Amino acid sequence: MTQDDIINAAFAVWGQDLYRSTSLSKLAKNLGVTKPALYRHFSGKTGLLKAMDLRFLRDYTLWYKPQLETIRSLENWQDRLLFMTRAITGYFARHFDHLIYFLVRAHGNKRRYIFNMKEVEKPDLYFSEFVQVMPADRQYPSVLFMAVISAIFETTLFHKQRRGGAESSLCPPPSDEDLLVLTNAAAEKVRRGLDFEKGTVNSLPYEKLEALGQPGRGEFPPGDPLLAAVAEAVAEAGPWNVSMETAAKYSGLSKSGLYAHFKSREDMFTRLVMTEFERIAAIAAARSGLSKKREERLYLAILSIADYLTVRPEILIILDWVRIQRLKLKLFVPAALHDFFSSLNLRAPGFENNRENISQWILFLLVTILMRRLRSQSGESPDPMDLGCGCMADKEASADPSGGTAGANPAIMTESAGKSEAPPAAGTDDKPFRKFYRFITLGLEGW
């Protein structure tokens, strides 16, 4: 048994449980050895996890290095982003264990960033080259960042549909045909978005709609006070770690009193999440009702959801956890939310036969963007995923609820072979939710 054998087994065994437990005993059992045998190779769990961190970085970047030559040969930044979208989607579709690691360990919420930035910046990891060949878009959120998140969404959806609850070892690898369909669908979504008319998107009365979408006018009446207290407990401790005792303390009830309302911790968490999804659907439907035009209704809905999650950061944290854990959770988005988005008659490449996935894609992107802003405002250090994305550039900027930013930097343009390496400004898209709206409705064709 080598160190590589142990690391490979750790990716599979711990990843199967979404790193909820990193038990050395369970790992040793899987390898058919005793727990002390593991200590001959690693000083302990911390040492093994650090080795996994470096393995992930090196495997991913060594795979990515050959892609750089192709990216450099492409004429414009849109083609480079589309190639990158296909490449990332294909990589994580082939490497399920690495996708789980990336989502939970490297990109999960309520944690310190696990990578040592000195390690990330080593020349043999090629991150500096990655930054040089990608657009230096410094307006938050960057187009690159949204393209990457869309690729991750497509890949998690792909694995969830293929695997269900199957263990990694029991699911055969995807066929070349499956991968081609997946990567093309992901690239088309990034390229075209929801296929709105560009002229209509350009002429949208953004300032008027943002004024209609301002919070603080009673749009968010208090919900169930018990669930509100549970939300604070869950956001603080984490959904897997919160106990009934902790939730009871936050709610002002005894533990037995809490059990009078919920059958179990799982029942408590499920009711909380489902209630919040329904609440978000009601808020989006109410504010979007201020207009009869589909394009305006969608923008109002986005603003209303962003406003609500900004006012209720504990709900944002919980939904981010749901987003990260979606491969395993048995939760489903309630019909009310899907029905609202369906009422807008939205279409996207690859979603023709399952429009419910459109609402999931929009929420997946929006929650990710809001969490990045929340972390940036709290002073957290950049995530390696953000390198080259420009999404942490405006760390000093404060975002107002309508989607504007105070002190945001303009896009920074770099020159490589005489070509502009940043998406050109699109009208007044210095406001993040305008830019987000443009991306989901038009894709890269919006620039």
C-alpha cells in the first residue's frame, strides 16, 4: 500500500459521504488494513487532507496545462470561455470524486479556505498562465466566474441524474457520447443563455425596475418565528452539526418542546428549507407582478430574491449548503418555485424537456454570486476558484440591495497579441444583477 493508494481511497470513501465524516477507521477498513498502518504514511488525518489538497490541485492543473495551448490559439475571449466551459464540464463529468471534493472541501460554505495560496501560485500549477489567457474582467460578477459556475451546475445535474444514490464505484464511467452531449449543452447555455432578444434586454428600464424592487417596504413580512430561530441555529452551526438542543436554545423552547413541532432534526431542516423555497417563490411572484412583460418580470424576480437573501443572510447560508450538497440531498425544489419560472415561459439549450432545471440553474448561480459577495464583505481571503475570475476584485466595494456597487472598479483591460482580453462593457452593466441578468438571458452573445 502506497501513499497514492491511501489518497485515492480517501477521495472515494470520504467523498461518498460528502466529507461529513473523515474517519480513518472507515478508510482503513475500505483498504483492508489496520488504522495504525495508515500512520506509517501520514502523521494523521490533517496530513492526509493536506496531501489530498495538493493532489487535487496538481491533478486538475496538470490536466489543464494542455488545454492552455488550444485556448491561446483561439481568436476571441468568447471562444476561449466556451472552450473552457466544455473542458471543465468534461473533466468533472469524468472525475466524480474530484467534483465532490471541489464542491464540499474546496468550495463549501462555513469553512476556511483550505489551500495554501503559496502552493496555488507555484509555477508548475499553471494558475498564472490560466489568468493570462482568460479575460481580465474585474466587474463583479465576472463573466468567467458565471461560466465556470454554469459548468459546475451542468456537471452536478449530470451526475445526480446518472447516479441517484449509487456509490461512485458502482456507477460506470460516462460514455464518450454522453460526454459530448453534456459538454455541448453546457457550452450552448453559456453561449446563448435563455435566448432572449438582445435588443429587448438592452432597452430594459433597469433603473425604474430597481426602484420598484427596493426592499424595506413591507415586502418581507415576518414568517414563522420558530422557523426563523431554527434558521439562525442552522446557519451558525451548519445543517449537519446543528442539534435539537442547539435549535431549542435559539427558539427559547425545551428540547421536548421542540420535538412537539418536529419529529426529528431532519424533519426540522426539511420543513425550514421547503418553507423558505415557497416564501422565495411568493416574494418573486409578488414583485414580478408589477410588470406584465416577461423580460421585466424576470429581472424583478431576480432582484426580489437577491434582496430577500441579502436581508436574511442566514437563509442564504443555508441555501448555499443545499446547493453544495445537492448531489446527496433528497430535498426537492417545491412546485411553487418551478411554476413561477415556468409562467415566464423560459427556455434554455438542453432544458427543453425539463424546464424545472432552469429555475435550479438560476438559483444555483444567484446563490453562488451572493455568497461570494457576502464572503468578500466579511473580509475572507480569495478562494482559488476565484483566481482569474475577477470576482474578488472589489473587496472594498459595498453592494446596495438593488444590485449597485459603491466604488466598483471598471473592467481592467489587458493586451495579449494586440487583442482585448476582457468582455467589453455592455451599457450600464456596472451593477452586478444587471450583469447577472444579461448573462442568464443572453449568455456570451450579450457582449
